[in-house]
Amino acid sequence: MNKVLKLIFNNSKGKTSVITLHNPKSVDADTAKAAMQKIIDANIFDNAEINPYATIVGAKYYETQSTPIFDAE
């Protein structure tokens, strides 16, 4: 099973921006919020028109499972 953590933000124009982290550690809500706030505060994305990570929306874990049909030999 593959697990990802999606950090969900709104950009400065109100549209959704997502950062996807593969194979994340388990974190609680406070830790996720603190990390997301650091991303916002760092303001390292150089785009004069839009700040891609302006406000926090939420964070979610997603798990996917694959079932092989066959393996080529």
C-alpha cells in the first residue's frame, strides 16, 4: 500500500494548491499545521502574480493499493 500526505493550501487568488509528500511519517494536526505555516512564512516561491501557498486549508493522508494482474516473465 502506498501512502502520501497532501498539504492543501489556497493560493492568493483563492484556488487550491497542493504539496504531495510520498512515504510520509505519521504526524498530528498541530505538527502538520506548524509545517504548513513555515512554508507560508518562508515565502520562497518567486511568482509576482500569485502566492501559491497563501493560506492553510488542511492536510490529508491518502493510501492506495495496487493489485497485480500478471507479471511478464
